[in-house]
Amino acid sequence: MMLAIDRRLRERNAVIEYTSDPRCILRIRIGRLDRIVSLEDGTIGRLGDRMIDLHLWNEHIPPIPRNGASVSWARQWQQCMDVSFRELACFLVRRPDLDDISVLRAITAFGARERSAGNMLLMQRYGFEPTADMKPATMSERGRRLADNVLMTLMVLAHNPAALRSDTLFRGRTFLFMSRRVLKARYGAS
């Protein structure tokens, strides 16, 4: 049932798979920036500019062992992220219709707010950077986040139950951005 719901949501939100490599753990959605983004390398994303939103490919995420994450699991995650970004860089080279996109966004929701700093450090390792905090969430946005958290909890339960934590319904959101220039420099298309 969760796979069917996930498939329907991907179709509705136009989330696509940009590679068939089974080691890729990301999918993408072409969206529009809802704010101005100014990145360290000089890239400026303006309100309404197209961008790439990154989504986790749940079925491809390496399952966490029952005893918890290990160094071996972390290395496997790292390899999957590297493959995912290299494949994305190659995909973008093959798609001139996406040449106007200069910003990638990742909205991390890996855990409760208390773990957001650790998640941010992890994502900065891949080339992402935080931007100034967004305005506080409205009541309707908080309701949607709760619904998203319920869905994410069910997805984790279906695909990777060892990763389920007691605080998953209270996941915070961290908005991180990477310029296309950084993606190409770090993971460039060969």
C-alpha cells in the first residue's frame, strides 16, 4: 500500500528518476524558488527561478542493520550519494532544456530539530550550504509537515524499519542549497 501511495505522490508532484543506476538514492523534481537564494560561489537564485528539488529514492537507500548504523553502512551511504550526484551531473549535461537551472535544493527531514545541526554538517560535506532562516511556518504549513512526517514514518517503516526513531513525527526541516556550478565542480560529468 505504501508503495502505491508513494508512486501516486511522485506522479502528482512530477518527481522523476534521472538514472536507472540501482546505487542512486536520489530523485528530482523541477520546481520554482519561493525565495531569493544567494550562495557562496556567487550564484543567485531569484524568486520564481526554476530549480531542482532533491528527493530520497526510498527503495534504493541502503537498509540500516538491526544493530544500527555502522561504519560499513556509512561508507555504503557515501558511495550511493557520490553515484547519485555524478549521475545527476551527467543527466544535466544531456538535458539542454534544463540549462537555466542554477540551484539545487535539499529539504532535510532526517530527524527531530535537535539533530538538524548534524544533518547540516553532513549535507555541507556534499556541497550544500544553508541560507538564512525562512519565516516561521504558518499553522497550515505545520499541519502539512505533520502529515508529511506521518507519511515519511510509514515509508521508513516499509523500507528501512531499523532507521525508525521515536521522534520521527516531530522531524524538523532544514533547507539547504547547492549551485549547479558546485555540483559540476565536485561531481562533474565525464
